[in-house]
Amino acid sequence: MVLRTYIRWVVKLENIMNYKKLLTELNIDQDTVMEFFVVFSRFEFALKRTGYLKRHNGKAKPDWRKFETKHKDEFDSEKEPELREAWNYIDKDPPKKQVVVDGELDFEVDERLKGKSPFEKATLAVRTVRNNLFHGGKFPRSGIVDDPACKTTLLKKCTLLIEEMLELDPNVKMEFYRTENGMLIPEKKRD
């Protein structure tokens, strides 16, 4: 019994160690993936902690719509060159959502983008990228050629958009940078 438990533990450990191989399969700069993951996760945490919170099937979820409604008129995609470049990149070729067409996985433009403000489009794009990345929509398949530079650029642009979203709400920003002991993490300075 002890030997069987030990073998299962070793197999689990080997599988966990293989995550680096899976991350390599994304064919995206790994630091960029991790930065996007941490910034996105922390942003949703800060949203929930500051009242942008809803209950969905008994679970706590960030209320992106409430955040969008409050700040959509404050978002200025022309505020600075780096932000303008990020917005134009997303607006010109918005990330597609994963769908099923004739029983097969595919990607299509999200119809929810139509008639939305730039801020609503930006928040939807960021969430779509997150969903594609973390629900398996960006793992390559045989025969699919993806440009890793484009995927890395998309993640960087979305990270920058989240950083700009922080600037719109001081409470969300403060919660984003607050540590467990109440201290604030120094803000990342844009290059």
C-alpha cells in the first residue's frame, strides 16, 4: 500500500514537472504568459475585493459589467502612445473566441463587440485572451501555424490594457497592489 501511494505521488510529481513542456508548447514567451496570468488574476481579485462582485451559481465572480459601466466614459485610448498602440492592435484584429462549428473547434469574432464602447471592447478582448489561453484555446494542433510573435504581442498589449484599467479606479488599484500584511507592492513603471 505504501509503495503504491509512493508511486502515485512520483507520477503526480512528474506530471507537475511537465508543465514547463506544456508551456513551451504554447509557443509564446513564457515570461509574458506568466506576467499576463498574474496581472489578470490579481486584477480580478482586486475587482471582487472592491465591490465589483456578483454571485453566479453560488460562486463569487468579478463583475466586469459593473466596472465597465462605471468607467467606460473615462477610458481614453489616445492618452499616451503606448496605450494608443495597444488599443489599435486590439481594435484592428480583436481576439477571436473559441466556438464549436459542425462538431469541430473553431474561432470566430465575438458578436458582443458590435456597438460597444472602446473600453467595453478592451475589457472583452482581455477576457477573451484569458479564456483562450487558460481554457486550451491557444495550444497548437497539427496543421495549425500560429505566429508566436503575434501571440506574445497580444498578451503584452492586453497586460498594458489591464494596467490602464487600474488607473481608472483608485480603490481597485490600491487593492491590486496590497499584500497580505497590508503593505503595498511597488507599482510597475511603464517603459
